[in-house]
Amino acid sequence: MKKTVVVGMSGGVDSSVAALLLREQGYNVIGLFMNNWEEKDECGACTGEEDFTDVRRVASAIGIPYYSVNFAKEYMDRVFSYFLSEYKAGRTPNPDVLCNREIKFKDFKQTAKRLGADYIATGHYCDILHDNGVHYLLKAKDQNKDQTYFLNQLSQEQLDGVLFPLGKLDKSEVRRIAEQNGLATATKKDSTGICFIGERNFRDFLLKYIPAQKGKIMTYDGKVLGEHLGLMYYTIGQRRGLGIGGQKEDDGSRWFVIEKDLKNNILYVAHGAEDKLFSKGLYMKECNWIPFTPDKKDFECTAKFRYRQPEQKCTVHVRDNGITVDFAERQRAITEGQFAVFYDGDKCIGGGVIEKAIF
């Protein structure tokens, strides 16, 4: 009897090819489109309608049934509320990580089970190893597209029964497969940025939900250089968009953000040498370990502190009051609210929210 796989179909080329490959492998495939964000564009059209249209076209082409499910309330309650609270606290969150944990591998998986799924699958670029009931999250063959960073919060229960059909494919191969099979999404542009913001201006979007409080842009020696638009709009290490070029004391080097003083609503900047941006380590309150908590309290591994960053060597110290990470080489612009994600060779062994940099 055929096993049933419910595939999370977004209307993009990756999930389209994932569904196609599983169909060719002999699975009974069902497509499930998640509507996680309800908002209309300037023309009054729901922004998810075009994507669902593409899901219908692809599902029809490969001969599978498809459904749509609305998780907008769950997304608002458990992902977007977190996104806003982090920005209000002056931090820079990564809601895509939380979306995977709270929606795609939780509510979606529960819905898939109700549809009779033996497995669920997505178009993520990563791989997985199921070994005697233990589930290992592995890097994708295409290192330029690897998305294990965004899956670092998944539990063993969430990884159970998961398939990643694109794990051993390059992006170019995925495009080629889509074109050869006449899929409507073959040349569709990849989505970028945070899913619910899309191509819109980030500042304009955030202003709809959090009132901006303008304040001073200053140096540590007390010079006022200008006015910021609201601390939530800036990140540590940011150079562009500060609006303070042409200062008389400027030596020609670019200004960059070194601190956000939330209490006094001051944006601190510097120029010249970037020593103040480089830290020797970081602290995090907790970590989601994959598959299990490490046996050793102190160990060496590699880590990423932002997506697409090359892995960096580090030493991890696990203690009852949190986790400290010492860098082999000082790291630039470690950002509170982002995730530190750990690797042991091809295995992603977990990650957690960065609470602060250690200088």
C-alpha cells in the first residue's frame, strides 16, 4: 500500500519540485497550501491568491489533490506577536525560525495527520537522517541554499516522519526539473526577506504596528550628529541609511551603528576602525539541541550567527545558567535577537537566541 505524504506547497518552484519528486518516487502525494498572512495589496487583492493559483496549476500538472488551510490567527498569535515584541525591545528577531517551529512543523503537521499523512515534506534545502527513532538534521548538498539555520528550533517529535526531497539537489537542478516537466513555477522568482513583508519598504511596514520615536544619533564622546527615525529601524553594524554623512570630523570612512540605548532612545555610532563591533563571544539563555543535549559541557564545533554567514569555529560552554560561546576569531556585529546555530560536520546540532555579545 502506498504511503501518503502531505507536501507544504507555497506556490514556489522548490515545493513544486518536492511534490513532483515524491510523486515520481511512488508516494501518494497531497499538496497543502498554508495561508499564514491575511493582507490585501494596493489593488485590493489578497497577496496569497497568486501563490495559491500557482499551487493549483502545479498540482493539476503532476496529478495530485490539493487543499488550503488558514493559519493566519496562529501566525499572528505565536509568530508575529513575537516579532513585534522583539523590535519593541530593541532587538532584531528572525521570525522565519519561529514560523518553522510554531506553524510549518506544528500546526501544518497536525493538519497533515488529519489528512492521513504518513509523512510530511517541504521544499527546504536541507537533508535528514532517521536512524532507529533518532532524527538528525543535515546540511543540504547546495551549501549556497542550505536552510538548516532556519530549522534549528525543531524538536525530535517535529522531525519525526519528515522528508526533505531537495536535500541532495542543487538549485539549478531544481529549476531544470521544473522546466523539463513544464511546471508553472519553473521560472518564478525566489521569495526573499520576511514572508509577510515581501517587497515592501520595511520601515513603512513596521510603522503600521509600532509607533516610531525619533531620537538623537550620538558618538560616545557626546557629539550629536543627527536624528534617528526610531531605534527599531537600525541594527548593530549598519552603515547605510543613517543620514549623517558629510560631518566635518569625518575622515572619509563610513559611520556605523555600535549601540542602541533603548532607555534613553539614543543611537550610538562611530566611524573609522570597527574594533567596537568585534566581540570575543556571546551568551544565550538556552539552546534547542538536535538530536539530544551534548554529553560534554564544553566542546568545540562550528556556528553561524546569521544566515549565509560562513561557519565559524567556536567553543561552547553549557552551564545551568545558560550557554557561553567563545569565538576562535572575533566576530563582527553579533546581534541580540538573532540565532546562533551550531554544526558538527554535516549535522546541525541546534541553536538558540543570542542574548548579548561578550566583548
